[in-house]
Amino acid sequence: MQISDNEFNSDLWKRLVEYLNAQLERHHKSNEKSLSIELTHEVRGKIKTIRQLLSITPDSGNRRNDGNI
């Protein structure tokens, strides 16, 4: 899947990136707390997923064009 520059510049994409960054910050803060091993793994998985989504933005330096996120 490829996303066009117009799509990256859309208001929807900008709002999505803003939301994802807020979620990333929230998960980082919760990961700083004392959590069980299971909850720590869950939070780290969420952080990884959000980072993967954010990595496809052109300004991230990690944009992938091979169809994988």
C-alpha cells in the first residue's frame, strides 16, 4: 500500500498523527509506572504499533514503500 503526498498532507492524516502522538505519550507515561509483566508487554506492544504507524509519515525518515507498515 502506498500513501500519496496529498493524503499525507490532508487534515485527516494530520489529526491522526496528532492523536497517535498523544497516545504514544500516554503509553510511555503508563510504562514508567510499576506494572505487571503482562501489562508491561501490552503497553510496549501498543507503543511499537503506534511507532510503526508513525514511521510511514514522510517526515519520519522511515517511510516504507514496500506495502508493509
